Amino acid sequence: MRYFEGKTVLITGGTGSLGKMLCRLLLRESRVRKVIVYSRDELKQFELSQLTGIGDDERIRFFLGDVRDADRLSRALDGVELIIHAAALKQVPAAEYNPFEAVKTNILGAQNVIEAAIDKKVTRVIALSTDKAANPVNLYGATKLCSDKLFVAGNAYVGPRATRFAVVRYGNVMGSRGSVVPLFLRLRREGRLPITDSRMTRFWITLEQAGRFVLDCLTHMSGGELYVPKLPSTRMTDIARVISPDARIDVIGIRPGEKLHEVMIPEDEARKAVDVGDRYVILPPVEWQAPDRMVTGTPCPEGFRYASDNNDQWLNEDRLGKMIAALDLPEAKEWARERGVA
């Protein structure tokens, strides 16, 4: 966290689940000069401003604006050194039925962030991606793939300026808005839980793990990297069984744009991927940094594919239960008390 001392950080989409966690980590554990929350929802900004440890910290700032609005975004970046780009329309069904809106926010908004960051001489920008951007089968994934390409290629646009761009890609955040875990916790008393396919698997990461991973990548990036953490997998049926062992499982069928298994590094991208221990790094097709600045690691083998179904890490029921119990959700705390999970 020493890297952030004296720096001003702007978080787009800062009122979301990850944005809140990033604010907490930066304000609690670093000597950051200022954290600016940039988002378009005044109610969510007000609610965030009421949280102890965030709203009562004199280093927090709230800036109403949309990444679609290039002029407003440019104004917000005055004096900013670091950007964490978390703003997105991410609900798969909503993107399928409102494709133009997803394009405007996820693609054109990304372009606005890139151009404004270059013009305002921001030092580093890290953008959040998603597993759905790898071999996308839905519009949300396609827009995020395009966004990833824009941010990686943004390093070619900076010319002599110091701005650098990188991307972080990870799987499902347990307990975030739209996650299946809060849904199962709410429905468990009904004795029936919906699952789209009994074979389905997913990667899982906690909110705090995601926040720390993003900040760590931001401190180490050189420009053009796409970071992928090594995460455990679980079957959706296992989550249902842990939350409500006696519940009936209703298989409702895969929804439009949904995958059976998550893929974070497909075979074609793996040709540029290296293993650096706790994560994989997909290197850019063109190196914008001097060779001694680029990431080094063990190249992934031919035919490598990092997916939730071929993972070598799996969550057992005990670990899964502890992760659910640790969620900052009233339903999770109640479930943990009832089940005696610490």
C-alpha cells in the first residue's frame, strides 16, 4: 500500500460492490491523498457517504458523472494520478435486451476513459474485465472483450506521455450484487433453489480478495498486461447443498447468453500467457515497455486452457461454508448463526 501514498485515485463505478471495497482498503490501509468516487447514481453516492470508514474520512470525494460523458469525465480527472475503471453495465440479461446501452457504457465509455486519461496525464489506469470476455457468447462479454482490447491498445496511443493501461480479469465475486449466493440465501427457507444446469461450474473470489488483487496489479503493471488470478472452482450444486442441504433443486435451463463453464484464458490467448505463481499474465501483442520492465514467468504450455471445469483447485464444503459466513450480508450472518459456521 506504500505505492498509493500521496496519490489521488479515481474509481469509476465507485458505488458498486467492488468500488466500496476499494474505498475501504485505500482509506484504511494507505496514506492515499484523495479517493474520488465517480458514478452516476446520487442515491448510491449518498448511501456510500453514510458508511463509517468511508463517508467520515476527509480524503473521500464524490463526483456525479457518467463515463459516457467525455467532458464531465475530463473535468473529474483534474489532478488524478491513478484510475480504477469499474463502471459497466454487467447484467447479462439486461445487456441482451438493451444492447445499445451496453455498447455506450462498456465500449464508448472505455474509449472516453482512455482518451481523458491520456489528455489529463494520468499515470496508470487499470480496467476491470470479466471471465465472460473470454470467448464471449453474450453481448456483455463481447462489449467487455472490446473494452479489454481498447485498454491494451491504449498504450500505443500515448506517444511520449507516461500514461499506461492494464486490465484485470477474474470470475464471480461471492456476495456481490447479482450473485447467486445472496439469492440462494434468500430462497433457502422456501425449500427450493433454482439452478440452470446441474453440470455448471464457476470460479469464485471474495470481494476483499478482488479488491486487493486489483490494487496489487495496479502497483505492479508496466502497460498492456491482462492479469488473471488463480482461483478455486465450485459446482453450483455444491453451493446449493451447502446453503440448504434439504432443498429441492429445480433445474430451469441455461439462460440466454449463459455458459456452462467459465473460461478465463482460452487456448488462443494462452499463447501469450505466462504463469507467475499466484496469477497468470496475458502479455500484450506488442510490447510498449523496455524488455526489462515486462512481466517474466513460465510460458503456459501448448493447448493450455484455464477454465472452471478443468481447474486443479476446488472448494470443499467446509471452505465454501466459511466463505459464505464471512460475507458482509445480513442473510449470510443469519445463515452462519443457524448453521454454527464461524
